[in-house]
Amino acid sequence: MAGDFALTQTAAKSLPQSEVEPQIRAFHRRIASVLAILAGLLFVAVILGSSIGPVPVPFDKTVAIVLQRLGLDTGIAFTAREALVVDQVRLPRVLTAVLVGAALGTAGTIMQGLFRNPLADPGVIGVSSGAAVGAVTCIALGWSTAHRWMLPAFAFAGAMASITLVFGIWASGRLRSISTLLLIGIGVNSLLSAVISAIMALAKNEQELRGIVFWLQGGLDARTWEHVSLIALPIVLGIALALVYGRDMNMLLLGEEHAKSAGVHVGRTRLVLLLLASLITGTGVAVTGVIGFVGLIVPHLLRLIAGPDHRLLLPASALGGALFLVLADLVSRVAFQPHNLQVGVVTAFVGAPLFLFMALRSSRAGVH
Amino acid sequence: MEARIAARGISYQVSDKRILHGVDLAAARGEFVGLLGPNGAGKSTLLRILAGLIKPSMGTVTIDGDDLRAMRPVDVARKVAYVPQDTHVAFDFSVWEIVLMGRHPHLPRFAVEGKRDHEIAALAMEQVGVRHLGDRSITSLSGGERQMVFIAKALAQEPQILLLDEPVSALDIRHQLHVLSLVRSYTEKGATAIAVLHDLNLAARFCHRLYLMADGEVTAQGPPDAVYTEEALARSYRVRAAVRYDPLVDSTTVTALGALEEPDERAEPERLQTTSEPHESTRTT
């Protein structure tokens, strides 16, 4: 494989074999510990989110109900009412938050890595605003009440239409560089937000306007198991495929020429990752509306903790995004009881100061 | 001698600006080839074409007889390693992580670097002399240290052909000697190296063969003592130079004595005087 001269033959004597073992162990240990801690925290957050609410259910009973759904009998007794509240009301909502948070966290990491820009978020190439235009159009036409899947279908179609538009413009240009794509994304995003403003200005009545604003702020209210099963497959599959590209993403972070000379098929890899990130983001926002800051903050924060290796960072930001959104949803439900805040408002409240703090103090967070 | 890497009739144009014109170059197994020439002569562009990073407007590059354009990127990377001039990295990978990235083309998609990959990376770091920097962040290193880390990464790639763009430009003289003799020792074990160099004396000491370029063309090529003539240096660099044999290092040395007055260069400022903003124009040239 190494041809005529292998490095190992030239100076094999100078290195005791045992010297690299700690290095490898440390790498494996770091991956295992970061992912285990995040997964543990996520489980705790899911239980918290399923147990706290207007009808409190004790933690042990919540665990028992959740495990029963997985087919495990714990022997802890719970009432049918408690089971109904946890299993039919809260768990689907929490799991929607898990899936959408994971999608946004992963997509944010992909976008920030591909654009080598810490300000990139999942919506950087127009997916979220495309979804918003689709959803807002659907509401304005009064079709959102016709069928419960009408709104998500419109939102998803809008997301796909807008990335088709962005890629179309990109492909027609002479210079197909990644920075051009970023500029096209900014342009299309402003165009689409103008479209949204226009539709809102033309809203027929107060209720319609309220529906639009609600969707634009993102929410997890009244999500059902049907929502969960609708988005689970594309999001889980999309994230799993993205994880395969962890090492390629590391190479791309060094720069296009570095990646190319290391054997990365740069054009193809970028396209696949952009499509995966857009797919999972589009799927997520289709059922929850636009939820900001998750895909911006989570990759930042985890890069500070876990370093820039995307083989760890990608799965970590999937777990971290899920964790962040589940907790934000919990806060949105309990902070101002009996009033509910929109979860997108909470993520912004928590996210914006966190972002400012990180921007001021971190040199590890990324590009400068 | 059969060429391991060869470029034939390479031309490269950006819009209507001619960067390279009809360049032929070949390097054999065990050869250390230096690319020399003034700024803007097209050396780096030629190197990037050899590495397959940019496509020439005309001409072909072959590696062991195979057309570079028909090869998969990963197959090229298993044979050819390229060290760019710009080694700036924005994300704070550790030196270890960077050097291990050199193993990328040898690893299957789902694999992580194993024991052997770590050993190879450790050896590469040791040979270049950056082993002690292993746990440091690449963003905390000086330009010279970074350059050496990327040379170690290229060695960890175990290439048969090393392409280096000004590999010693940011290094102190001690490290310049170390890196160039390391590359030379690799070629003596059978590797091929092509390096863009600016120091004529170091090039003469370490390279087997030199290509002297000017204005996108090769103006002279051959062993150092054949390439370094007063006429060739005057043509390429527009300097008056003395060429001598230096017994201390058993090599040809060049001493630049002064810039040559060029008729077309004298005409340039006069033309610029006629433009509306002479100051800005002269500054940007």
C-alpha cells in the first residue's frame, strides 16, 4: 500500500511501541465519556420533561411508564391517568423535542464545519425560511385546518423548494465556491423573509396572524405519536448518514486544498452533507416551526468541551441538541405557569446570552 | 529514466491571464527536484496542478503512467502528498490530530486510526522534530512550527511523491537544513520530491535537479551547476549574479550582486504616470 518506501521502515527502531497506546486509549475514552455523559443527561431530561407539568407524576413512576413503552416491566405501580398523561401527552412532545433538537444540533455542526464559519446555523442556506414561507402560505390560504398534515407538508415542501432554488443558483454560477453558496443563502433568506412579511401584512384576520406568529416562533404544543413517527425515520437516518462523514469533515475544516490532497472527494462530500443537513432541518421545522439558536449554540458549546474532531462532535451535537431542546421545552411549560411560552422564545432567551458569552471568551470556538 | 510523475504541455489560464505556458516537467524515482523562479513565475500553480488540486487548461499530468484526471482522489492521495504554503488552521485541532489526518487516504470509511497509524504519525512527528508539540493546539503554534507539523502530516501519508510549496520559508536556518536533509533522505530511499524553493543555495545543496521558471515557462533545467549560469539567472530573476563553487558545502552558490535594469520595466512607471491615480496603481503592482 505504501509503495517503495514506508515510513515505518525508515526509523522503526526509534519508537517503543507502547508509547502510542495511551494516546489511542485517551481518544477512545474521550469519545466514550462525552457521549455517555450526554446520553445520560438526555435520559434524565426526558424523564424530567415527562414527569413535570400541571399533573405531576413522580419520577419513579415516569421511569416505569417510559420503560413499559419499551417493553420493560419494572413492577412499580402507576394509575391509568398517570400513564395517559405521560405516555400520550408528554412523551410524544418530549420525543419530538429530542428528534428536532438532534436534527438542529447535527445540522448546525455540519453547516458551521462546511462553511468554516461559527455564525452558520441549520438555516444558513434557506431551509428554515423556505419552510416558514410554505407554512405561512398554508395558514394564509386557510388550508392548515383542512387536514392535520397540511401544515407540515407545506412547510417541508417550502424547505425543499428553497434549497432547490439555492442550489440552482449556485450551480448556474461560474465559480462554485462554498463562500458563494453562503452569499446565495443570505440573499435567498432575505428574499424569503420579505415574502413572509408580505403574507403577514395581507393576513385576513387577527387569528390568522396569531397562527403565523406562533408557527414562526416554533412550538411543541400538542405533538402526538404520529408526529414522532412521521419525523423519526428521516431524522435518525439523516443523522446516521452524516456521522459517516466525520473524518471527511475534519479534513474539510483544514481547507479545501488540504482535503483534496488527502483524498477527499470535496465536491461530492459537500453536496451530500448539505443535502443531509437540509433534509433533517426541513423535516424538523416542518412539525415544530422555526426554532432558533439550537443549531447555533450547541455546536459552539460542544466544540469548547469536546474539541473540533467531528467524529465526536457530530454525535455529541445530536445528543446535545436534543438535550437543549428538551430542557428549553420544559422551561417554556413551567416558567410562567399557567401561561406557556413558545419554545423558540426560550431557546433565544437562553441561547443569545450564552452565545455572547462564548463569543467573548472562547478562542476555541472556531474561525476568527 | 522513467518518470514517476510527469507533466506535459501544461498551460494554465485564469480569464485572459496566462499563468503557465507549455510547461514540461518530469521527476523520477529517488529524485529531489527544485522549482525556482521569481515571484509570479507560476511555480506554486504548477505544483498545485501536479497535485491535482487545479485542472490545467491544456496538457496532462501522469503518475506512474496513469492520467491524473482519471484517478480517484483517494488513489492519488495514497501516492501523492502535498504541503501547501498556507498552513493556517482556524479550528484548534491538536498537533496529533493534524498529523493523524495524514492517514485518511489509507483508512476505510468506518475505521478509526489504529495502533499502526498512531505509530506512523509518531514517527513522522519525531523525524520532522515536532513530537514534543503533540498535545499543543495547532492554533497556538508559530508559522514555522505549523509548517513542520504539516510536513509531518504529509510524511504520515506515506506518499511516493512529496510535493512541497516553500516548505522551509518560515523556518530558521537550523530547521531549514533539517527539513531539507530529511526530504533528501526520503528521496534516497526511493521517494520522489518536488519542492518550490526560494533559497538558491539551499536548492543547489539538496536538490538533484532544478527547474528554473520565469513568466510561466521553464527557462532552464538540469543539475544545479548546469542551471546556475549568470545568463540563466539574469534571464529568469533579472539580477546580476556571481556563480561559484563552494567547497565548504560541496555545492554551487549564487550571490546576487544587483538588479538588472530592464527596458520594459523602465517603461512601466512612465505609463503609470499617465493614469489618474498613479499612487494607487504603483502600490498595487
